[in-house]
Amino acid sequence: MKKIGLFYVAFLVIVGLLSKGSLAQDYTQWQLPEGAKMRLGKGKVNDVRFSLDGALLAVATNIGVWLYDANVGAEIALLIDKPRNIRTIAFSPDGKTLATGGWAREGAIQLWNIDTATQISIMGKDIGSVGVLVFSEDGKTLASVGSSQGLRFHVWDVDTSLEVSHFKGQQNNFNFGALAVSPNHRFFANAGGNKVFLWDTETQTLKHTIKGDNDSASALVFSPDSKTLIIGSTTIRLWDVETGAQMSRLDGHTRKVDVLTFAPDGKTLASGDASGEIRLWNIGAGGDQLTLPRLLGNITGKGKPMADSPALTEHKRPIEALAFNADGTTLVSASRDTRIRLWDVDTRNPHLMMEGHTEAIKALGFLEDGQTLANGSSDCTLRLWNTETQAQQLIPIKHRWSALDFAFSQDGKTVAIGSVGKSVRLWNVDTGDVTATFKTAHKGNINAVTFSSDDKMLASGSRGGTVELWDVRNQQRITTLRGHTDEIRALAFSPDGKTVATAAKGETIIVLWDVIDIGRKIGLSAGHITETGAVAFSPDGKTLVSGHRDGVINLWDATTGVHLSTFTGDAGSVTALAFSSDGKMLANGNADGAIRLWNPSTYAPKGDARIGHASRISELTFSPDGDTLFSGSFDGTILVWDIENIRQKNR
């Protein structure tokens, strides 16, 4: 198989800032949960920030915050207390403290000492999720805004970690991620639909309601002097904070602008959109009047390059985060293509790239050699991990949309992708090229795909509730299975390929469809059953196991549909199930990131539940020898678990 890229190598780096003179571990070993042997992938990127001196780059992800040496791109540390989705980060003005914001019951905000990589304090208990953090100029207070429990603005004393003030805005309609706090803490803004609401924190009132274009507002940022609010949709508009009047409009992006950021001097604005394009704008001011903004050039433009904007290697997918260093000479960009790039602002040339960050894991399984683990991510990339050498092969799939689900053929040579739209595409793993396109009749996006064990059939499930069976070789639809009214949540072929199990959102019944005698089906139901999140057949095909929203796991006779037994699991919703190849172990993964092993014969748990992921478990698979369990999550990482360790009780 042709090697497209190799960047996952175990190595040692000198930790200069955090532990002078000592050698760091391979970063795949950092901050592992008990029972895990390795972490593959660094998690989805949500935010990026430079330290004040520009020496450090902090990258907020779904599992924690990675610190990089900004000069060479080497990993320095992973700041993680418990696995959690870190949405936003901010360095204190003196560069000694990093604030992180996300969601956690014990506190949504954490403060970290950069020199020692240790946690200083936790604050924001029971305030919900935090989406924006801004330090005051003197570093004594920290402002936060969140919207998971209604719109909430808080100011915190950094030394004591106590709340100084708070304000709850009466606004219940939110655009995800479209929040901003002015540097002087006087104002904050949020978007709802195509409107932007500007709040005055001193008077605790709504100062302005700004109605935009037909497109919903997707990005907000205040200028460094707090006088201008920038609103991004497909266009970019500049508004006077005091008067609420539009000052200027910037056109040029062809896709929605998802990220906006200012250089510290307020003269340059960077904008990134859903196509991966980044633009730089001059937003200079003359006296009290804003001069006419002008385009400085594209960094990753898809159109013809301007004379002063050379055509450079571009990001392939939406821009997730942008940030300037303190003197505005360097811009960092993070994209859903999993790459982080550093750019020289004057020349628009890249001078460093960091890789290894990943989006939600959508497929996980071993190839025929028994040592290559294949996974597909929602970023439309395939990764082949050699479990012996730790080498990684990255295969980008040229797919326009994010993948809602992946399925690998048994020989590992073909991958099917379900996504936005009505087509399922099959790709050659060796070349990354499309080999077939199935134009379905689904009403709704295709969110579930799976191959039969002999690779002769493919099943596709939609958010409209239908399931279609396809003849892979002849590329013909076999039939459409109609019996559900909402999104297909679980889909699996029996080992002999004669039966398909399906379950849907909001329904309390599982359906077994006879593939040979089309139309014949059995409905599985029990008095206590709740919504099903995952199904799996035992290796011998005799038993179907189903996991449910209330944490219960049910066993069914796959031939008769008779209910056999119930496992009383954890309270979290079951989102993934997998049998070992010998059928002697069953693993379940939950929405809260927990994993548990079971003996399917005695219905007894093997050890305690382990939590190592920050988001729902999406995929589980055992190694061929049954000694190792691999778990994939929406947090973008894969954890490698030692089975014997998991089976032991916590002490």
C-alpha cells in the first residue's frame, strides 16, 4: 500500500520551558487514564493562542490543552485535569497564566501555571458551558460568557477565583460559537439567527439589536480598543459599538465566515471561512474615523492570486481558529483538515505546520494483516495505524462535506462514506479516489453505513428513517427498508449477512430484517426498553445485543427475537458495542465517555467502568488476539486499553 504520509512516530523532545534539562515522554503516553496504554490523535482543535512572548502556542482541544514550542512545533505538555471539551483559552497579560473554558460540573473555568504546567484553581461551578474568556489589561480579572444555561456574563477575581459580578442576558436563541467580549469588559455580544445582540455589562441592559443579512451571524469579534464590533456571515460588517451604526462592509468570501480575529494593534483583521480560505484586511484608523478597510490579500485563497498574494498551499476544510502573535507578524490557523499552520503575515508564506489533531472518530477496525488499525474521522481523512511500529499513514479523502459515518470493507481496501446529501460514495483506500457513487432515495442526510461480512452488500441509513440495501459489485439498489420514522441510530449486519438490525431515534423497538426474504421482519420489544443507541451481533450470529439511553444492555435471540437477558449498566446512554472475536467479552461505550467490559455468558461486569474520553464513545473494536481494546470518540482520539488492566477492580 502506497505511503501517503508518515507523521506519527514515537520520539523524545527536550522540554525547555516546563522541565529544564529533562526528557519528555512520547506525547502519546501523556496524561493517560488508568488502564490505557496509548492515545492516538490529539483531539479536535477548538481554539489557538500565542503566549505574550510568542514562544508558546496553546491549542485547546476536546481532551485538554496542548502546548507547543512555537519555534520548532514540538509538543511540550498536555494540560488536562479530567477529559473535557475545552472551547476557549486565554493567556494572562504577563504570560504566566493560561485560562481554559469549557464545561464541567465542578467548574467550567480552570487557571494553569504555565511555568510548572500545573492547575492553579477552578471556578465557575454550575454555570454551564463557557465559550469566551478575556483577561483585563492588568490581568486582575477574567471575563467569561457562556450560553448553555441561558446567556451569562461573569467577571472573576484571578487571585481569589471568586466571582466579582455577573449578568444574565434575556436571550434564549443562540448561534453556536458566536460570542464575543470586549477587551475592556464593558460589552459582550451574541448572535441569534441573523441578529446580533450587543449588551452593556455596566447597565446590564441590551444596548443594540443589530439585524444582519439573510445569513445567520457565525462569528463575532471586538476591536482591541473595544469601539468596533465585527460580524461575520458570508459578508463581514463593521459596527460602531456606541451608536450601533454600520461603518463598513467587507465582501469577498464565498462561504460563511466562521472565525474572525484582530492583530493586537487593531490594524489587521483576519477572517477564515468554511472553504478553508483565510483573508487579511487592513482596518486602520485615522483620528476618530475608521479608514476604508481594504483587502491585504489571501493566505489560502481558492481563486486567482492577487499580485501581492502568492498562491500557497491551502487548508482543505473549514477554518476552526485563528490568532496573531503579540507583534502581529505571525498568524496561526487551525482547520478541520486537522492541520495547524503558522504564517508570516508580511509574505503570506507558511513556516511551520503541526499535525496529529483529529475530528470525531467515525469508524474503527483492523485490516486483514491483524496489526493495522484503520479509522475514519469526520474530517474525511483515513488513518492507518501500525500497532507494532506506531507508524501512521494519513489518507485525505477529497470529500466536500464532513463524514457523518464511515464503513470499511472486510479487506480494508474500500471505505464507504455517508454524509450530507443523498449519495453514498465508495473510495479506494490505496489511492483515495472514488470508485462508486450510490444515488439513494433517502429523505435526509445519510448518517449510517455498514458493509456485510462478505462485502457484497452495503446498508445505508438516513436521518429520514429509511434504510437502503445495495449490491456493491453491480452498484444497484436491492431494496428500501421502511419501518422507522426518525434518524437511524443503530445499524448492523449479522455475520452471515442474512439479517440487518436497525433502530431509530425516539423509538423503543429494534427491527430485524430478513435480507434473503425481503420484507420479512421481526420487531424486538420489551416492556422496559428505551431508545436504542447501538446494536451488535455475537460472532456466531446467534445473539443480538442492544444498548439503550438509560444505560441498560439487552440480549436477544437473533433468530426468534426472544428477549434473553438484561445487563444493568451505568446511567449514561450506550452509544457503542463490540464483541471480542471469540465472543467471550462484550464492551460497551457510553455518551459520557465511559467504557465497561462484560461477560455475555454470566451477565457480569469485568472490572469497573473506565472514563478516558471527553465525549461520547462512537466506536469500539478488539484486537484480533483479544488482549487490547480500542475506543474511538467524538473527542477525536483513540485510546488503546489493556484488557487485563480494565478487568481488574479499581483499588
